[in-house]
Amino acid sequence: MPSHPMEALLPAATASHAMLAAAAMQGLLLMAGLILAIGAQNALVLRQGLARQHVVPVVALCIVSDWLLSAAGVFGFGAWIARQPTLMEAFRFGGALFLLWCALQAARRASQGEGALMATARPTATLGATLVATLAVTWLNPHVYLDTVVLLGGVGARHAGAARWAFLAGACAASALWFALLGAGAMAASRWLRHPATWRAIDAGIALVMLGVAAQLLWAPPA
């Protein structure tokens, strides 16, 4: 028998802490895996950072939006969407079309060299217009709902109680860290990336990645 009543609680407490840490790590790694691919939201942050235009408010809005979408998925909205086959198909095809449109825009910029012009010219978009664009590529992008709300939320919803909150905290930490590093890194690198050929390569890469993700949505729909 334990020599002190508190000793009997130590194994349970240790197990509980380990469970919370595991849930938090799962949320962090899953969000990191989903967010690393250059999508419309990441491409916008990257371009704003390279152009040094409204970077902090754009990054903050992306982080807050991801937190809200993640919370909605983890606390039930994602599971509800997953039970609606018609809605899932709408998100799938809508997400693919949205990404195809973004890929075409990036390809047009790559062919015309518009990215370099934006980087060297004075900012033409106001803060309000930039934030509206950020909201659009986040909240009007069906692919975001498939990844953040349905997939991430579906995994997080399997946890209960404090573990679910830990999972969400891990996912939110990954989102905040990624967007902060992406924005800051792009700003730091902007002085070396003002050559037209570099911007064309960046936009061409963004177009190819978005085409790949769109093709994945169309040919390999989520289970």
C-alpha cells in the first residue's frame, strides 16, 4: 500500500498529463501537416510578406480564422458536415474550382511578371481591401473546410474533455507558429527576392502546387 494517500493519485495524474500532452502533440502535428502545403491562404501571406505590405494584420487574421475554424470542427461542426454527402461533394468540387482559379491567377502573374512589379512599386491595396481578400481566401475557400473543419475536426472530436482542448491548443499553436514564421520569413527574404525571374518562379511554384491539390480533390476525394 502507498505510504501516503497522495501517492495513489500519482500514477493517474501522470497518465492524465501524458494523455493531454499526446493529444496536444497530435493536434500540432496534424495541423502542421495540413497547413504546410502552399494553398491560397499561405500564398497570400507569402506574397504580402515578400512585398512588405500589411503583413502583421494579414497574419493575425489568418491565425484567428484558423483558430475559429479548428474550434468549430473539433466541437462538432466537422462531424456534422462529414455526415452530409451532398455538402461534402459541394466542398470537394468547390474547393477544387477555387484552387484552380487561384492557380490560373498565379500562372498569369508568372507569365507576365506581375509579382516583381508589386514588390517594387508602392502599395496599391489599402489595408481594408487586403483584409477583405484575406477573409475571402480563408472563409470562401471550400478546401479550408475540408482540411481544417472536417479532417482536423474529425480527429479532434474523438478526444473527450480536457484532451479535446489540448488537441485544439496544439493545432492552434501550429497555425500561429506557421503563419508568423511565413510572414516574418518572407519579409526577411524580400530584399533578395525582388528579381523578376525569382517572382516568376515563386508564382509558377504556387500555381503547380495548387493544381496538384485541386487534382487530388477531384481524383482522390476524402473518405
